[in-house]
Amino acid sequence: MKLFQIIPFLSLILFMDCSSSEPTKSTSGPENPTNPENPTVPETPLSDEALLDLVEKQTFKYFWDFAQTNSGMARERYHIDDPSNDQNIVTTGGSGFGLMALVAGIERGYVSRAEGIARLNKIADFLVSADRFHGAWPHWINGTNGHVIPFGTKDNGGDLVETSFLTVGMIAIREYFKNGTADELALSQKYDALWKGVDWDWYRNNQDVLYWHWSPEYQWEMNFPLEGYNECLITYVMAAASPTHPITASPYHNGWARGGGILSGAAYYGLPLIFKHNGAEATGGPLFWSHYSYLGLDPNQLNDAYANYWDVNYNHNRSQYLYCVDNPNGHAGYGPNYWGLTASYSRNNDGSVGYDAHMPSNDKGVISPTAAVSSLVYLPQESLKVMHNLYENYKTQSWGVAGFYDAHSIQYNWNARRYLAIDQGPQAVMIENYRSGLLWNLFMNAPEIKQGLISLGFHSGKYGF
């Protein structure tokens, strides 16, 4: 998930590379006619548990009610004012997040087990025949026929990062259904075969690092080695865990970790950042970097040669929370119950809807609800305050058919009544991980995931390896 191809600035690509596929040719939209600072009918406060269930269930609908019709996969985006927009563009990574959300929804009873199995079979059957490139799926797929939709001129082949997000969901499904009925076992085996078809090692291009893209027409011309730190840690974990096409530990240490150069001595709001965040070494990158890789990968008591991953993510989130509370730019509304900077839809200077990677070094006065909601596992009380505030005081402006809208600004009396799969998925999954640990437990207890992590030098006190 990355910045659309027409952005020319490499510095932006370094921290927006995997955040979303929304083109910068933004569609115009009117300012919100209702003043968010004076909501007309505040909602009756809910208990924390009731609110969590409501948000998880409503966000789940993005992947259930608004999935692409033919494939069952997650649409890249859904616009309230134009539901037909990009209705057949499905997203590989967002669908991976959606697979985990579907597991959570089945477990919670939001849909019946039979309904869930039917949908998951539909998705698996579509992916079997969809375009693949040395086993990797492209960033975008046409949901009507399974063919690649180019994400950019040269980005018309395999996308290893998107594929890694997808295969995490496949592992969760396989583990969830593997001891079930004959039909459930068959479903489990479908997803197992799909994930084993990815040729991770081939994506090294004979180098000591993994590469993001390969195209049958342009080969390796995208030339994007995966070097940390950003959201792509999980790609190395999946590559090391593969029972069919694994990488050794060397690309992880010499490529991703830059031979130890990934480490940082910088601190932000008194908290060590631990890693050098690509393009944002002084303040840390957008908060989705603490979400995407960790929807299945449990950072609790997880260590390798470089870091304790709970500390990495907690410090990232806490320091940016403190930034919003401090509010050095004086944006209206910012504070303990209104924070959260990440990549999402955004407000252009002319008031139209665009896309941006919000973070302290790129703060536009716009918060992204997915940032705080998906950070629930790290800062539960602080995240719940944002959820209560948005739902109870700004529901008209922030809440819709598939949960919280993608972006909101009190500063500009503005919101984006739109959804992105990559922003809705982490909310549903992290709420479930906070409530039950379901997706973490499924993924971390998968035998080859444990072995892959061990091969890279990881240890987990929580899972006993």
C-alpha cells in the first residue's frame, strides 16, 4: 500500500510507500455543512465494551456489505456520495486485512459460520485464478476477471508487500478452520495452498534484500528494496516462514535491518524511537507503521537482535499522542480525546479531498480515526477517549455505514465521507486483538510462523519461543 505513482518526491515515497493507493488527482467535495464544533444532537454515552462492539461490528460491514460483488474481495475504496466509484478495483493488502476481519466477525457472530465459509470460499476461488507473478499478487486486481490493474506505469506485476498482508490473513483463516468440519478443513487447505505458492526468495533478485515489485514488462525497474523502518517488517517474516520458497536470515539482517543501521538514538517527546523511521527519523512516521505488520504479529514480549517490539510501537504511539496533546501548531480540537495522525484521505488547501501521510512532521490539522482506533492495543484509554468523542459528540460528521469515516478536522469544519480498505481493516482487527487476542493467537501459534521468526532471531516470551 503506497503512494500513487504520480507523486515525484522520493522523500514522500519513503513514508507514504505503503499507505494507500488513492490518486493525488483529488476529487473536490464541499466543506461539511454542519459545524463539528457545535454538534446538534450528542449521542448518549456508551460503555467502553458496547462502543467497542459497535465499532467492530460496523467496521466489519466494509468487508461484508460493501465487498466487490464477483470476487468477495475488499474494494479499494468506498465513497458515500459515489458508491460506483472504482467499484471493481479490489486491493490485495486490504483484502488480507479483510480476511482477518471476517474471521473476527464469524467468531463474534456478526454473520453465521456457514455464511462466512461461503464468502471465504468465494474469495479463495477467485484468488486461485487471479493474476500472479512468481506467486505474488498485484497491488490492484480487477474483481470481475482477476486481471491486474496497474497501480502505476511500471507497477503492473507482483507486489510482495501487498502479498504479505494478504498471506497473513490466509494463515489466520487456515489456523481458525483447520480442526473443523470437513468443509472447514477443505477451506483451510485452500488458503494453505495459496500462501505456499508465493516465491518469496525469487523477489530477492539475487541480492541480499527483498524487493517490493516485479513486472513481466518492466522487470525490476521499480527498484524498491525493502529496507527498514516502515510498515514492511511482516514481509520478511512471511518470507522467512515460507515452507516452500523461504529466504535465509541474511536479507533480513543486511537488507531490512541495514546491517544494524536501522537503529536510532533519537527520542521524541522523551521516548526513544529505537528505529530510524524512513523519511521521518526525528519524529517517527505515520501511525499505520505500528498497525499493518502487527495485525497478526504480536509485539507483546517480542524481541530480536535490534529491539523489543512492544517498546517500538508503544513509544511511537505515545510520543505522537503527546504531540497532539501538546498541539504546537494550535489546531482546533487537538487534545487527549482528539488525536491520531496517519496516512488517509486529507483536506487539500482549497478544501477538496486529497490524500496525505499525516504525522508530526506533516500535520495538516486533520485526524484519521483509524489511527487512534487501531492503536487501541497500545494506548487503550487514550484510544477509547477518541472513539467516545467522535461517536458521541461528532457522530453526524464522523460516523457512517461502515464505521468511522476516513478523516475529520475540527480545525477546518471538514470531513471526508469516504472509506479505504486499508484503514477500516486495522480497526476491526486491532479491536478484536484488544478484546480477545484472536488474530494474534492464530497467527503466532502457526508452526511455520514460529519457525520463521526463530530463524530471523526473534524470541517471544508470550508464545514461548
